[in-house]
Amino acid sequence: MLLTSAFTTGSVCAATASKTADFSTLRPMGNTRVMQVISPYHILLEDGRVVRLSGLNFPDYDIDNPGLLATTARDILKDMLEGQTVTLYQTRSKDWGRTNVMGHALAHLVRQKDHLWVQGAMLRLGLARMDTGPRNPEMAQAMLEAESEARHKNDGLWPLYPVITPDQATEHINSFQIVQGRVLSAALKNNTIYLNFGPDWKTDFTIVIASDARRILTRAGVDPLQWRGQEIRVRGWIEAINGPSIALTHAEAVEILDQNGLNPQSQSAPPKLSTPPGTLMEMER
């Protein structure tokens, strides 16, 4: 079946009709009408503002040559939003997380006529992955739950962009990925935490937590040094620094999984991994 044929008006309605979300961590910023969906990320409003949909990643989006998933997401958003009145929800602090460097408004959108949450719809349809940041971590749990519904069904992007293992991370340098595996060691060096997933920290996958990120995690009551031996799922941009690595910037970008590979908070189904996670062992960085 072609991807575009899988997303009919009926399937969109079925995926979103009964889904509600709690926006109490955000501030409602009023209602306005959508004039144009520019891209799956960008929405032009009647008052001239451009909204960048907060917390989403469209894996095959390219500004000059968007892929089939991104094009499908854009077309569905056009049908969903153009000419419709929406409510904007933004961070509570006016000085933190409301705009990006381009001057676009960072927001969650809710269609007024039926209270459809736009980000939730994209995630449940399998057209996007959750991608929050330290300035916009709100709604992460609800987005993870929406994302997990599509991942469990292997809908949309998930056959093409699955959760990968630490051993596969080298193949995905310079891209946004979700990596699942067991932390073999945790070390603090020069005020930076290193979570190692293999016996050779110079070549194996590592999560790096710099001092500023440590402070953010501490305020959230999170101690990454306690994750040794834990199965976790982390998301972010993979860089080549002593092997593949992800810089963890906020607590919402990592999920601590139970023995069945589930996130106890969302009860999301474990993704299918092509290789098993590593075995716990002692080592030093």
C-alpha cells in the first residue's frame, strides 16, 4: 500500500477523535485562524506570525526536497488546519521557550471546533517522532504515549526509522535517532557524566551529560549516575565524539525502562530491536 493512501480523512479522525491532552503546564495564548501550512513544521497564522510546531521531528524533512512522510504530514495538516481557528499553547515564561532563533513562535496547537491536538495527531499517525528540548519539555509524557501507539502498530515512519541499538549508532552519525540499550557503566569526569553502552568508550555508543545539563537533571530530581545497569531509551542527535554519542540535555529525552522494555509511566510497547542489549559489566572511563 502506498503511504499516501494509508492516511485518509477517516484514518485521521479515528486516530484523534477521542484523544485529549492536559495543557496545564502551558499557557493558552489566545485563538487565531490558520492561513497556510507552509511545511510540516511551520504554520502561517492570520495575524502574520509563523508557528513552529513544538516537540516534533519529521525524519525525512528537507527544506528543498521533503520526503514522502514529510509531504504526507504537510498535506494532512493542510486538510486539518487551513481556514480553521486554533488555540496556541506556549511556555508559561514569556522569556523562555516561546520563540526560536528565526523568530517563529514555538507552540502546541489545538483546533477549536473539536479540540484536536495537532502534535498528538501527528504522533499517533506515525508521521513524527517526539523531539523536545530543554526550553520546551512540556507535554513530553503525553507525546511519548501518542508516539508509542504508532510505534507499537509499526505505522507510518516506524518501519523506515525504527528504534536502533547502541551497536547500530555508528551507522547513523549526524542524524536524530532513538537509541535503546543497557548502560554498562556511568562515570563522572571533569564535571561531565559519561554513560557507556559498550566495553570500549572510545568507539562504543555513549551518552554525554555536560555540567549545565546535569544542573537541569538535578532540578528534575534525576541522577544519571544511578542508571548503570538500566535499560534506557534515549533520543537526540548522534555525533562522532569518541565513537557515536548523544548529548543529553533534559530529562524528557530519556526513558527508564522496566525488565520488559516498557516505560512504566506510559506503558509503551517495547520496540523491536535487531540485536539484544549489552551485558552489564564493570569498566572505567
